[in-house]
Amino acid sequence: MADESTRTESLPDNPDIGWLRKQAKRRLEELRREDPQAQLARAQFELAQQYGFASWRALKAHVEALTLDGQLFDAARTGDAPRLAGLLDEHPARLHARSKPYGWTLLHAAARHLAAVDVLLTRGVDVNAREGGDNTYAMHWAAAAGEVDVVRRLADAGGDVVGQGDDHELEVIGWAACWDGCDDVAHRAVADFLVRRGARHHIFSAVAMNLADEVRHIVRADPSALNKRQSRNENHRTPLQFAVMKRRPEMVALLLELGADPLAVDGVGQPVAAYAADAAIDRAVMERIRVMVAAEMLSADRGQRAPRGTSLDLVALLSLRDWDMAARLLKGNPQVVDASGGALHLVTQRNDLSAVQWLLDKGADVDGRWSSGGAVVTPLHLAASRGHAVLVRSLLEAGANPTIRDSMHDRDPLGWAEYFHKPEIVQILRAHLSR
């Protein structure tokens, strides 16, 4: 937060979050009179600066802390147990306070801090209260944070260690295993504790933690687990897609061995290949697809016809550097390089420079549009968002237009690079645009 003396304006008496949001919307209306493309984030940032704060987040936190509930939630969130206890001693009726907009309890806010959790539990807070955003317990949050001591304390107080019914359909053990950053000893300790207390791994938590024996056990007991889908929040990904996304090549190979479908798509039509950050992660999938393509070509030879194929078949062959088979597939199916199939987009987001150059040489549209996660984008959007600097330069040299905006967020590739915090790409694109 900025020093008091640097503020250009003082906040009014007793401001609240509702007032703050209305001010941001009014600022946005003013900005859009001069710039119709202005975004809310800019209005929020300028409002924060107006009152001497470095960011909207800092201003929002300050306003929240001015209220009693704001002080309570700040104490819980920061783990200031003495302050939390003092406030509750003075205002015991606020033990069951809820934070807008999702109805978080003080126990949710305190989920990273054992001492603050103790303060709340000893006063009788409901250990199994759910919040309204993801329908989770505080135990879900503690598990996601890798706080095994907090999880143990909540369980000892009667907390439900399974936690079925959260909006991501992961249960508590999934919150300990499946998010980014859950690959460490602390999160594994949480998962092990939950199992000891009666929870069970599901296919996604077992894949996330590289538990081969557990995956085999789950599929043996229920073969349909291979076709289980994650929630709508994760675009109904399959276990195989999840394994690729989590960079678990051993799990990818195991799931294929157990019968996972390498051609399955998620809820928005994305194939397994769309989840690979590079061409090595899903090599086993690509090899399985190549076997299918080879069988089709053998059949085509016997029938004296052109082999049939898809863009995904082509991506698999290019990923495996089978240039001859790829050329033959393209000859019989020239449409596989069309943007509608996404071949160029897929190999771009997989950071496969050789495949990108091969497709461009074969006539793929460098500015072709394809739907990725619901947004219609160009290959340059994908390369920019993933930080693939060499590919960004190659696409620009091939004539890619850096001013094209996506269909969902109305942002150009530079906007995507800024949003995904890719400073090297931001520098490359700004230098190109300034020419």
C-alpha cells in the first residue's frame, strides 16, 4: 500500500465493497467514452491509484478490513490467532460470519493456520460447514494447501475426510492431489492421512500422485473408471487427458495399457494431444494412433484407394517424425492441414517447431482460426500464452498477424502473453508491433 502522504484522495467514511465496485464500474464507463476497448481491470487499477494504493487487490483488502467482519476474516486469513480470539471474545455472535460473495466461513479463511483453526473449533464453529462457491469444507482448503496438521485437527473435530459433493467432484483427497503445486511431500502426507482415516483414492488423485498400483486396483475393481470424466469446470477431461496435462508419462502409458481410448475428446471436443505441453509427454498416445493409421494404410493398399485420416492422425505422425507416412496421409486427405482441424494449432501449443515448419511448408494457414477451450484463436495466440519464444518468432517470420483478436476475450496475442505472464513474449511482440 502506498504511504498516506502520497494519496491524491481520501476514502470516504465507512466505505464498503459494494461502494467500491460501483465506483469501479463508473470509472469504466468514463474510460469507455474515450476507449471502447477499455477493460474493468484498468478501471480498478486507476481507482486504486486514485486512493493511493498500488493495486485493486490492496485497495479492496483495505476496505474489507475496515469492517468488523473484515477484521475477523483478515485475522483468520493471516493466522493471527490472538487477534481473532480477541475479536470473537468481544463479538461472539460473529463466529458464524460469512464472507461475500461465496459465503466462506472463518474456518475456510483460517484453513492454512492451525492456531487460528483451534480458536474457531474451541468456540464451536461447524467443522463441516460448506461455502457456496465450490461447495467445499474448510478441510478441502486445508488439503489443497498441504496443511496436514490442520487436516488432522479438522478430522479429529469430526470433519468429513471424504468430502463428496464439491463442485469439482474431486473430494478432499482430490483437492490434496490434483491442483497445480500438489506434487510435494506435504500434499502426499495429506493424502496418506486421509486414506488412513477412511478416504479412498479415485482415478484422478491416483494418477496425479503417480500411484501405479492404486490405478491398477481402481480399474480392476471398476473398468469404467478409465472413462470417468472430470467436472464441467475441467471441461470433462478423461483420466488420460488429465495424465497428459499433469505431465505423467508413466501414467499415460499405464492408462493406455489398461485400455484407455487414445482418441477420446473432452467436453469441448479437444483431443488428448491438446493437453500436452511438449511432444514427449504423450508419446505413447501418438504411437498408439500411428498403429491405427498404419492399419488404415494397409487396408487402403489392399482396396486400392486413398487412405482416410484426420488432423489428429497427422499430428501423431508429425510428433513421431514419420514424415513419409505424414506426406502420404496428406496426399489422400488434403483437408487435414485446414485450420478447422487444428493441426497447426496443436503442434504449436506442443512447442513442436519441426512439425510447425512442415505444416507451413505444406500450405497450412499461419493465421487460421481454431477453437481452443471455447475461444477461437490463431496459432500465435497459443504460442504466446505458453511462452514458446522460438515459435512466436517463427510464426511472425512466416507472416502471422499479431493484431488478430480471439473470439472470447477479444485479446490479441500480446494480450494473451500479458495475461499469462510471459514477459519474453511480450517483449518480442511489442518489438514486432513497433516496426
